[in-house]
Amino acid sequence: MKIADQINLGVIQFDNIYNFYRTTSTAFRAEGFGLEISNVPVPADYTEPDKVYQFPLEYNDRDSSTYRLAFSPDNNTHFVRKGYRVNEVDGYGTVITPHGTFDCLRIKVLVRQTDSIGNNNIPFPLEVTQTTINYVWLAKGEHAPIVEVQGTVLPFNGNYNATQLRYRDTYRNLNPNAVEEVDFSRITLFPNPTVDAFAVEGISKPELLTIFDLQGKLVVQKQVMNSETISIAHSNSGVYFVQIGEGNKSATYRLLKLK
């Protein structure tokens, strides 16, 4: 599964980063790692596998684990990725999507990860550390999360900043080699923040618009045209995710609704 488009650590750049997973009776874990350097594939094994989920998963379960991988992409460079994750099953219930209704567990996933790279050209290793918190809705018999909200912890105040919504049904029929998200740089939401309504600017034809709240609940879904006004006057204040388009021709934007 592709987990990132790029890792840029200054002295070297990695592209098309993948994890390779294995499911056992006790865990779903990442055991292999792959990337490209100047279009050359480079594989590696986790020296300590990443236990993404530990089974069984039940409401109120909590587990923690650490992971590590290390490899040398060339004779001068050494890359290390290490981290820890904490999984907490903090909710359960029914998630309704345009493609079906699912009984789900919600898992709060905290990951603190450090990438470190050493090179003969630098006097000491460079390190990049990031803390992420994701909310994942899993359904029995489904191989991918029904909904996933990704976010980071802001370094200056420790607050949670939601940055991306991944909606499983959007990508159900994608070619595995296709890019999952499209950058519609011409599209803007205006005004943003808003009090009661907004418009989509920059689309050339009618597009499917889907709005979710932070809990993954579907708020609005409709076809919209350029500059058409969409009302959210009856929704609570807070952050919403607005997806424009379908399939591999889509992008997701954050919308802030004020009181």
C-alpha cells in the first residue's frame, strides 16, 4: 500500500513510498518497506515490524507498540525510521455512506515517528519528527477503513489539526498504480470561513460535492456548478471536509463554519 508520495530530507529524496503488510491471528502489521531513489526501486525489511492493529479489537481496548527499520540506499547514506503507536478503540456504531451502511469500531491512532538520515557530506544525522493522530472507522469483513480522518499535533500549542479525509468508497475502483488524490489547484471555497453558505469557484462543469463532519458523518451530497451557493446554515460550527469530484478525479478541502 502506498503511504506517501515523497520523503525529502534535504540530502536525499525518496519517492513513491510503500508499506507491505501481513495479517495474522494476532495483528495486522507492516513488515516490508519500499521506495524509489532516482526511479530505482529500493526494498527494505522492518527490523521491528509496525503492528498497525492488534487483535482482537473490541470497544475500550488500548494497545501500544514500537517499530523500526533501517537501510543504506547507497554506500554514503543510512536511513532510519522509528516510532511508536498507541491505538485506542474509543467508539462504535453505524456509519452510513452513499454506498452502504456499516457497523464500525472507531479507533484513535496516535503515532510519533522520527526519520533520521546520515550522510558522509553532513557532520551529524538529520532528523524529522512528527506526531499524527488519525481517527479510523473499521468494519468487519472490509479490508480498508470506511472513513479515516488524518491530522497532526501543532507544535506551538499541542492542538489537533485535521488535515485530510479519506473516504473508502471514493477509491474503491481505483487502479492500484493510480494517484489517490488529485490536486485541483484551480478550485477554491468562498467564503472560507463561512457563517451559513459558501460557493465552489473554479470548476468548469458540474461536479459531485460531498461534505463530511469530523466524525465522518455525511452532511451534504449534491451536484454543484461553478459559483453555486451551498447552504450549511443548519450545521453546527466547526471543521468540515468538502470533497469535489469522484474517483481518481477528486480533491478534499477543509471548510470552517463559524456560529
